[in-house]
Amino acid sequence: MRYIANWQIILAVMLSAYSMVTFGQPCASNDKFIKYSAKYCISNPSEKTFILLDGSDGFSAKSEEWVKQNIFNNKKMVWVNEGAELSIARLGNKSVADMDMVKICTPKHIDKIDWLDAPAKVERENAQVYCSLSGVAGEFLSDEEQSNRSSLVEAITEVFKNPRYNFDAIENGNNGRRFFFVSDLFQNSINISFHKLCKVDTSTEMLTCPSFDELISSSPKSLRYLTEAMPSLNGLDEVHIYNINVDNRVDQSARKFWEQYFIKAGAIEDNIHYRAELDG
């Protein structure tokens, strides 16, 4: 009994120390750990998180910091079981089927440590997950490569449908996927361009974009295209929309389109979460 009590004290101390881990601490080696984490990958993970960073217009220093503070922390980047997948991709000027991407497969979570484990190893690997995520996020957010297109619909289609991104539905049926969509939300591709569709309302002087329902009801071509592109979500999936501020435009003009889009794709309204970067 004394051994068990001593073990519980050690575990409590370690959990307290772990709770103070931040994404900003130095990492031993991001690349090395990301490769090492592949040992924890499994064929049918019970948890999948995917962060899509729309870098087609680049990220200002303020936006970069806002994204890091609001997403890359140990309250949002969470997992329960060993083998969970945490993936980040950046939309730039590469094909949407070949976006830069990093995937980390998670070790056992420190909350599930038991007396058979090596506590220091589990704690170190947990800290390294957060550390590596922060490092990758910093590289992707500070990348100055931009594009004259913002193929958002197309990128989302690839993330959910292309086996390269491994973000298909979770097979056990008990968990949903967590999708983080970080963008100014302004679709601009050959087939659908908000730069053409969105107009300034002369009475309010505000930019107004069509909702998803308004667009498909007025354009059979857009209906066919979006129906083909639409991913398949379910009632357990979560969608987190982070509307970044580009060129001091914080009008949220495209918010309704995207919320309706994900609902039409199968997500439920309560599982769609929206945040806007208000500071220009």
C-alpha cells in the first residue's frame, strides 16, 4: 500500500508539471519526433484532428499570433488514446491534392499513465507533441508563399476525400473528426469566386456574399459543382471556423455560406463553431 501511495504522489507531481507545458517551449527536434511518432500510427485511429491553414494570402504577424494563441494550445489540441492523428496542412500555391502537410501520431496520454509505464518518457513525449505542433504551425504561418487563387472548396474536398490526407470517417462510430478551418473564407477559384459574387450593399456600405442556399438556387452550374465537391460529414464531426483578418476586412461576409455548406455536408449546427479575428 505504501508503494501505491508513493506512486500516486509521483504521478500527481508529474501531472502538475505537465499542466504547465506550453506550446512555446523549445523542442529537441521537431523533424526527428514527427518521424518517431509514426511508430504510434494505427490503421483505424479513434481520433482525428485536421487543421487546414489557408495561406493563399499569407498571414500577418497579428494573424499568426492570433492563430497560435487560439488553436495551438493544450486545450484545443487534445487527444485521449494512443494513435490519435493530429494533422496540419497549408494551402498555398501547390495543388490542393499536394499541399504541404505534417501528421503526428500521438503516444499514450499522460492522463492514462500507470505503474507499468516509464513516467518520464510519457511526459517527455506528450510535451514533444505540443512542441512539434507549435513548431510546424510557426513554419506554415510564417511561410511567405502566396497564391493568386484561394481554392477553399477544392482544398476541403481533398482533405476529406483524398486518401493522402487520411481524414475519412472514423470507423468505430463513437467519435467524430475535428476539422479546424483557418481562412479569410474568401473562395476564389476558376469555378467559384467570391470576388465576383460578393457585392457592396449601398445602403449599409457592407460587403455581402450569397449564402450557400442563395448561390445554388441561382446558379445550376454552382449547384452541380458544389454537390460534387461536397465532403461527407456526420453528426459527430466538429467544424471549427477561424475567420482571419486579411487587409483589415473583418466583415464576416462569407460566414453564412460556410456554415450552411458544412451543414449541407452533414454536420449538425451545434457542432459548427465560429470565431473571427477582430483586430486588424
